Amino acid sequence: MDESEIQLPGLAIEPAWPSGRLEKAVHGAMTVWLRFTRGEAGTLAIYGMVISLSMLALVLAVRAPGTSHRFSVAALLLIIAALILPASGLPDDIARPSLVAVFGLWAASAILLGSRSRPLHWIGDIGAWRSALFFTLAGCGLLLLLDDSVWHSQTFNAALRYLPWVALQQWLLQRLIRPMAESWTNDRVVAISGSALCFGLLHFPNPALMLFSALAAAGWCWLAQRHRALLPLILSHWLLGLAALTLLSPTLLRNAEIGSRFLLQR
């Protein structure tokens, strides 16, 4: 596949990809990167990096309490691996056994490490639910201000499939990313900001999704510090995600795709 055969429709902002020098340079760099990563050698290199980072984090996690320096290093390694895998330009076939195996190793390492952090309550008290409700309603109000007047309804099955993925994301945010940030600083604002930034970067290179995810993550982390309840945050995440997909234009949100799926979508 030569450079002329690789198209990056996800980079285009309507009506067309700009023709400026910087934009052309970014387009060229992305094309070269995708050309490498979509080949066999690139795929093997990415798998190797993710496996190595996950295994190293797993070794550190064996004896790492949730507030230790080892915990923060192991968490950082897993976050780097999480950035590499979807943003690498891997093929879109998520059912590929090798990709499922690599992701499974990463997820197992993340879950093991996250279980070493300070536990959260599962259901929480009435205050946790009330705060999560107010935050969700405020988020929906903001999304309504950005509404493109055309609702893009989600199917019931799609909404149900989204829920386990949201639960995993929220669990990782509250049991892995936020504890990592808190191990670096005693300043709550700095810890929340760092957690939000990190969570936003996990949605690279989708700019709108990175921004919305970071803003929402800041609120969820603040609620987690205040109430330490997980289920209200999962449901808040789920409802706000569905609201964003329903209310926002696919052109703005890019169908909530990340990584190669964002770059290659039409």
C-alpha cells in the first residue's frame, strides 16, 4: 500500500481537509504512521510493546500497595499501553484473536493493579446518588446547548452493549487513574486535573471526545473523592455517553471513535 492509497477521512473537518502547510504535515505524518502500523511488522511491534508494558506492570503490581511509588509507575505503564493500542492504526477487526488476547492481558493487568488501590463502595448512600443525578442533569443541559436539532437515537441493544464498556472505563478511572494521580500529589485539584487529562488522552485523537471526556472525568473524580461510590458514577457515565451520541452531531463527535477507527472512518 503506497501513501496515495491511504485515506484519512476522520481527519477532515467539513467541508474538506485544510490545505495549509501544518495540516499537510500532520496528514503526511499520520499516513506514514498508518502505513507502518497496518503492516505485519508494525502490528507485531505494537503487540510487543503492549505485552511488555503490561507484563512489567503486572510484576510491579504483585507487591504494590495502592499508595506506593510502584503502583503509580505500574499504572503509568498501563496507561501508555492503552494509548498505544487504539491509536496505533491497528486494523478495525476487533474480533481478531491476537488483538483480543493482547487486550485481555492488558485488561487483566489493569484490573489486578486497580484492585490494590483503596476500595470504593459499590452502591453508596443517598448523597452519592443525589450528587450524581445533579451532575448528570447539568451535563445533559450542556449537551442540549450544543444540540444540532437532529436526534441520533441509539438502539436498545447498542445502549446495553455500551454499559459494560462504561463500567470498565469508570472502574479504571476510579481505581487506577485517580489513585495514580493522588499518589503523586496531596493537592485534590491537581489530582483531579491530572486524572481528567489522562482520561481525556485515552480518547486520542478525537478532539471533541477528548475534551468532553476530560471535563466529565473531572466531575466524576470529584464525586468519587467526595462519596466513594462507584455505581452512581457508572450510570452517570452511561447516561451522559448516550445523551452525547443522541444529541451531538456525528460530525462534531466523529461517532465517538478513537484511534485508527477515528482516522479511517467515512
